[in-house]
Amino acid sequence: MLYIYSIMKTREQDHVKIIECPRDAMQGIRDFIPTELKAQYIQALLRVGFDTIDFGSFVSPRAIPQMADTAVVLESLDLSSSPSKLLAIIANVRGAEDACRFEAIDYLGFPFSISENFQMRNTHKTIDQSVDILKAIIALAEEHDKQVVTYLSMGFGNPYGDPWSVEIVSKWTERLYAMGIKILSLSDTIGSSEPQTIDYLFSNLIPQYPEIEFGAHLHTTPSSWYEKVDAAFNAGCRRFDGAIQGFGGCPMAKDELTGNMPTEKLLSYFTSKKIHHNLNALSFESAYNEALKIFNQYH
């Protein structure tokens, strides 16, 4: 019996969730990508087997014009044969109310920055105001049978001069947990994370908060992706965000954008380590080709 338990535990530890983020890839592109092309691309992603697809956002079209058609894109999707769950980014209560109208949306993603400067830049709210907004969003999510994924922006460092330390990250983890957050994605918003910090945070926070599912939303340069994924995985992280070919980045960030974590790099890492994931290789290749068509034309 102990032997069987050991095998099951090993399998659980060796299984990863991959979250594909076409919203993150597209949101900063100035030329408007036609709604039908967005829907076609996300439909291709739905066939791959991703745990979750971060497909769009309900935010002000003045702030992120590219996402103005999120509701129309959603209504264009055939979700009948896909196991993937859908996540929409929201930045305020109104956005959460809009997203909650759609039964097909499973997760509300809220960007919560421990940098006062970046929170103002990203959502035009202070951190204290954002805490109140998040409380209201959590209540809405519970009412509509949805979950909140909180992105701890600037989770690995702060280029804006605000105070940052692993103790501050830990303090906010404790506070968000007390508010009811069960999925917390540490976000490397501008690609400044280092393997030592990634390792320290995940290896300390994951055992301390077993009821929280921790994720890694990493931005990276082509030369540093491996060390970041390796540090997060070896420290116990089993939830990873990616975007095919590393397209995109945060349009509210200060400096030249580093790209998202390339999904194909995640796959190569997990395949080399014989780590189980649910992605279908042929369907991924098809979605990869769809991505190239869109992002080579609109960039």
C-alpha cells in the first residue's frame, strides 16, 4: 500500500499545468487583429490540451484597445470538445461583473502589484484601493461559481524604486491567503527575476501555504529562459504561464519589453525531464503555425 501511495505521489509531483496566454501575446499590438483571426487562433489553442487559456480581458478599451472584442471572441468559440478552462483578465469590479455574465469563463485574473508605482500605472489605483477591489471581485466570483487567479506583479523584483524584498512578497502572500485567494501566480513583469530569487520564494512559500496553488508567470530573454524554468520547477512550482514564441509582454511596463516565456521552451524542458503534461504535440504544432501567421502579420 505504501508503494502504491509513493507512485501516486510521484506522478502528482511530476505533473505540470501549462497556461497559454494569447491575451498577453496580443494585447500590446497596436494594429487591431480582426476578431475572426483571434477566435480562429484561440480555437486552435483549445485543441492542444492546455490546462487554461488566458484568452482575453474585460478592461477599458481605451487602456487596451486590442481586447475590446473579448466578448465577441468568446461567443465565437466552440468549447464543446476542449478540456481547457478559460481565464479573463479584469482590473476592476465592473470588468469582473462583465466577465461573470459568461458561464464559459472559469477564472477571473486580477493583476495585483506590490509596487505602488506599477499598480497606479497598470490599474490607476493605489495598493490600498486595489485590496478593496479584490475583496469585491472575490465576492463576485464566489457568487458566480468562478475562481480568482491573483497575479502578484513585481513578485521577483522592482525596478521602480519601491521597497521590495522576499519578506514583502511573503507578507502579501499571507494577506491574500487570508482574503481567500487560492491561486497565486508570481509574476516577473519585466523579466528581472534571477534563479536564486525564484528558488527562494517558491521553495519557502509552497510548503508554508499548501492550500495555495502557486504559479510562475515569467518574462524572459532568449538566453535566460532555461535557468528560470529550472529554478521554479525544482523549487516545487507546477503551474507555468507561457505564450507561443514568447510573443507579447506587459504594455504598461516601463522599459523595452522582454518577451513572455515561450511555450515551446516549456515543452522542451518538461519533455527532457520526462515531466507529464496534457498537450497534444500535433495540435500544438498546428496552433504554433497559426500563431506565426498572426504575429508575423500584426506586430
